[in-house]
Amino acid sequence: MSDSTPAAPVVLDVWCELQCPDCHQALTDVHALRAKYGDRLEVRLRHFPLEKHKHAYAAAQAAEEAADQGSGWPYIEAVLARTADLARTGEPLLVEVARELGLDAEEMDTALIDGRHMLIVDADQAEGKAIGVTGTPTYVIGDERLDGGKSQDGLRKRIEEIADRVLAERG
């Protein structure tokens, strides 16, 4: 029997907003990174709603409600798959996606009305601004910030290089 505990995973913060088509494209890289690293990489979605996207702030709150109901990532992925619909439809789409995933749609609607998740979204956005996030997606791993809002090209490879280095340093 070993007394050693497994090393903490490398954290990859993905600064994202759910009305952003580039963030939808970034899911391909997120899936590949999860497949490669498994539980050695913790992918955390961080909210950074942009003013140019009218429904992004509500979508971030809805994602937090979905997480409270046990379906954070499935909800995030379902909304990102419908960024154009979200732009057209707004909050009704957020409730509809909750219903499609078997979540409590009434509670989702109530959460959007009462704003119970606003502080989480505001805190993420403030932290993002403090570290220099200006667009989405932006990745932070191993104290390095990578801006995916300009181009996704080569980002997964760069994230893998950083993750491999951090994991090697931890032994």
C-alpha cells in the first residue's frame, strides 16, 4: 500500500462566453485534451460574457444553474452548439435547452429572473479582466495566457506542451 496521494491535476481555465462561435469551435480542442489527459487535466469554464453578445450574460447564469442541477458541461455544450439560435431567441432558448436535457426548466427560468448566479459570473469576469482577458476563448494554464479569440490554430499543441511540462515538473 502506498502513502502517496495522486498529484493534483493541471488546471486549464477556459475563459468563454456561450454566445461566441469561436468558443463553440474550441470545444473540439477541449474534447481532445480531455481524451488525452483524463483526470490529470481539470478543465474549468470561466465566464467572460462580452457586451457585443446580448444574451451572453444570461447564458452564463444559466450555465451556473445547470451546474447546480448536475449538468454543467452538457448544458454548456448544448448552448454553444446553438449560438446563432441564442442570438435570435435569447433567454427562451436557455430554458428550452434545460428542458431538452431533462433539467428543471421552471427552476432555470426562476434562476434567470432572480439573478442568483450573477455574483459568480461577475467574479469570473472581474478576474478575467484583472489577468488581461479581452476576448473569448482565452486559455490559462501553468500561469500562461493564450488568446484563442484571434485564432485557434496551434493552441491545442501549445496547451499540450504546457500541460506536459507542468506534469513532468510535478513528477
